[in-house]
Amino acid sequence: MVALVIVSTFVVLVLGILVAGLLRSHADILRSLHELGVGVGDPSATPVVAAPVTLSTPASSPALGAAPVVAGVTPTATATT
């Protein structure tokens, strides 16, 4: 019984150290991103351009049913049909 308590204490200690290391590395990553300027400023202040999208329904297939055809502009400003 004592051995089980010692082993479980050791496992909890090792897992606690691993979690602390993970949190520290995550904080380092966030700090580096902040220094690069990622996430700085109000995201609602940037203009959002809505790309026009049209949906049309082709002839339905008996096995799968109708699937809409999507046409519009991709984020890289190329047209898709």
C-alpha cells in the first residue's frame, strides 16, 4: 500500500513538472508572437471585405441528392466556379 502511494505521488510530481514546462513554453511562444506584432490592435478596426458568393443547385442525383455549386472569390482574389 505504501509503495502504491509513493509511485502515484511520483507520477503526479512528474506530470506536474511536464505541465509547468508546457505552460512556460506556451508563454514563450505568445511572448514571441506579441513582439512580432501579432494580435496587437483592435481586430474590429480592420476593414472586412465581403466576397460575393452565389449558390446554385444542379440537377439532383438519385443516389446522393442535390449538392450546391459554390461560386465566388477566394481570399487570394481568384475567381472560382
